[in-house]
Amino acid sequence: MNMIEVEGLTKRFGDIVAVDRLSFQVGEGEIFGLLGPNGAGKTTTIRILLTLIRPNEGKVTVGGLDVLTRPGEVRQLAGYVPQEISVDGELTGYENVLMYSKLYGTPRRGRKEAIDEILGRLELTERAHDMAKTYSGGMMRRLEIAQAMVNRPKLLFLDEPSIGLDPSAKRIIWDHIRQLREEFGSVVFMNTHDMNEADALCDRIGIMNKGGLVTVGSPAQLKESVGGEVISLGSANADLAEKVKGLGYSVVAISAEGLVDLSVPDAERAVPRLLESLREKGVDVETVSMKQPTLDDVFLKYTGSRMESGVSWSDARRVRRTFRRLRG
């Protein structure tokens, strides 16, 4: 059974179409991600799935339950970690999770054991009785995941799970998300604009742009759809791209610096022939690099543009530092 089924989902805010006829499914045991820039409609979609806002059109079921007619039951199935900070800095880590366990209706008997277990799984036991305002950004994010997982939800919703974290802290969060999926069997539904995050975590990815879903597949399938490896060429010759196209190659991008990216089935074999053919046409290539297709290349193929990063690492990190300073 699919844990999430979305058909024709549309949400408008006045004249603005935030989500446009979205349709997809998420199966049991999956980590499914919506990848796209800020403003693509990802957060609106997750809030509809969580029954926090109502759609204008479409049908949505979560765990077999209609989000419009059975919202209370849907919420009992789900844990949610929003982009915004959701911990109280004036409470300890333990007290934050305790508050959520009560909100979820966790029975008094066994409550302490459940809290201790999830704090242990997220490596927070030693700091459980410290004020949350003293936590690092990575610890704070782990505490937010602990809050969402204390009732062992069937679905865990994560909105930008590693926003504002440095690369090392991101990898720790990613490892914990994988472990929670494996140990609890929860479906994980996440939104992200971080292509590395989507590539590292997701079994399948839906790419969103301007409220619509442009393609869905596993990271490997999506990158394969680009059409092979990518060769990047640099030259002082202004018509490099036209020369490359004239040789029958597919140009997938031209950077602001004038680098020309082309897709080929076998880059190592293609490069010598390509360079020789360009020399014969009077084009001197100054730089050559090869790479495997990335999700950025996939986004470019299906939307016609590169994806902007949205909120920068420094901006997001500053939000968390400001939170801790104000709480202090």
C-alpha cells in the first residue's frame, strides 16, 4: 500500500498558484524527497499533507486516510520537523521531548523509557538535562527530530532537515535519518533545495519548479536521463558552442564564464576525437573537464535553468545563532 497518495493537488493563495496539479505516490519504507528552489511549492505541499492547510483542489490520502475528512487521525500518524526552530531554549532537551510526548498522547506508563530511547538513538543522552539554548546547531536539529519521533510515527516529515548546518553536522543528521527509517520502519518525506542531501538520502526524488512536479525517479534514474557523462570545455573562441553543435554533440549548458557543457555516452573515448575535430575547425580548447551527471544537470534539463540555492548556509546558521543569543 502507498503511504501517501496525491492526485491533482492544487493550492492557490489569491492569484498565486503555489501548488499546481501535483500527483505522486510514496510507498512503504521509502525516503521520498521533493527537490526544488525556495518558492517551488514544497513547504505548501508538506503542510497540506500534514492537514495544516486545506487544498483548493485534488485528493490526498496519508496512511489511507483522507486529509480533509480525517485530519486528526492523519496527525497521529505523523511526526514533523519544520524549517523554523521548534525547540524551547528555556527547557532542557529532555523536557522538550517530554512536552511533545504529552502532545502526542504517549501513555504515562512507558513515557520515560520512550524519551530515553529516542534521545539515546540521536546521541543526546549526555546533554539531555542541559538547556536547549546551549546546544550546537546540529544538536538542536537532532533534538527536533527526537521530538518528532518520540511517538514512533509511521511517517516522518522533514522540511529542509539540515538547513543551517555545516557539512560535518549534515552528514550526522543524514546518518540518523537513515537509521531511524531502518529501525522504526517509518516512511520519510522530506523537502530540500540541497541537491547533495537529496542524492545522499532519497530513494526517489520529485523535482518541483514553479508549483509543478516536472519529473520523479531515483537519483540514478534521474541522472541517467540526462543522457550520459558531461564534458566541460573552455576556449577563447566565441563560437565554441556552435562548433560543438556542428559536430553533432548535444550542448546541455553554457556557463556565465563561457564554459560549454556537452553530454556524451563515454567521455574518456569522446574527448580525444572531440578535441581533434575542434582543432580541424580552428578552435583551440584551453580547458577540459569530465564529470558524471548531477541532479543540478537534471534540474537544468527539465526546467531550462540552474537551481539557485535559496537560503544560504550562512543565513540559515545565523538564524540559529540569533535564537540561542536571544534565549540567553
